[in-house]
Amino acid sequence: MKFSYRLVRISSGFVAECVESEAAGEGKTATEAVESLRRSLEERMFRPDAVAPPSQPTEGVIELVLADEGAAADRRSLDPSGPGDAPLR
């Protein structure tokens, strides 16, 4: 499964927000925030009480990609593997 996310700098670190769902993750670093988002999505998708669980285990198949910056016009989006803050426009 492939999900897009936006990465936003906050005073205490970063928040990774899923574009397709209301899931989010927070961390002191961008990488921690993305991993927190991945865990949040996995909990939602693979929890035992979910309706019609998959017939085969599919853990670890969530792919997260940075959303297009044009979609977040009022926010600065960051790439966790990039050099730092996105340039101001």
C-alpha cells in the first residue's frame, strides 16, 4: 500500500501527516516522525479488530512517499532525507 505524507516542522520537532487518511506521526527528527506515521497506519490497517483482515500477513508493506509540495500551499514541506528546511517561496 502506498500513502503520501506531508512533513511539517513544529516547535518540538516534526509531524508527518498522511494525505489519504487522518493518520499522523510525530518525532524529534523527520525520520522519527515518518516512522511514527508508518506505525500509526499499520495499527489502523492490521489491527486484530479490523473488518476482513488479510488472508496472508502483509506487515511491512506500507510505502510512504513525500506529497507534492504544491498540495500544501500554506505550509512548508520537508523531505526527511534532504538537506534541511525547504526554501521559502
